[in-house]
Amino acid sequence: MSAPLYSRDILSLAVATSDHLPNPEARHHATARAPLCGSRIIVDIDADDAGRVTGVGMHVEACALGQAAATLLARHAPGRSLADIRAARAAIAAWFGGTGDVPLWPGFDLLAAARDYPARHGAILLPFDAAIAALEAREAVA
């Protein structure tokens, strides 16, 4: 394991996925998988009438970086809309592609070392992809 890639902060975030347990009672669910690495996440989201996230539960099968990204999503998604999460995902992808700065999503600077590891990008984007899918499903029935 590379110390800069798997820092104490990353590992702390990775184990913190247990703070956001699956919530089968949530109104919106999505499953996403990263084909390159096989990471998988199930996201359970509740949203208010305006479409803003009110709660996130999840089951994550991913590397420490994917787990850390999932924790950051779950911690900071409440109060955000589908458009906000789409914009964050786009900023992350641009940053990975070398055309943007570190995304403004809180705590994302802790994942800066992962930028040099393209094989990990899918796992890091995965929680955002799943949240977007869950919120898009919400809009489809709203």
C-alpha cells in the first residue's frame, strides 16, 4: 500500500461508511458498479418535496478510496439537489481529467493523491453515480 494514497485520513473515511448504514425504508434506491475495478455500491436516499437530499444510507463494496468517497458523499449530500450532485460529479471527473481544480465537495482534497491513479477513478465516482441515479429515479416518478 502506498502511504500517500492510503493515508490515515482515507482509511478513517473508509471505515466511516458504517455511519451510513443501508436504509431499506428510504424512498429512492440505486445500485452502481465500476466495471474496471468491480466496485459496487447500493445507495438509499430520502429527499424532501423540493428534491433535496435528507438522508443517505449505503452498502459499499469498494477499495478504501471508493469507501472514502462514499462517506464524503453521504456526509455532505443532505441539503443538496440532483443538480448539485451532478455538478460535483462533473467537477470530480474534470479534475481527474486534468482540466479542473480539486472539487469543492467538502473533504475531497483528502483524495488528491488518487488523481494519479486512473484505475481508482471509477470507484471514487461511483457513489456520485449511484446518488444521481437514485435522484433521477425520484424525478421520473415525481
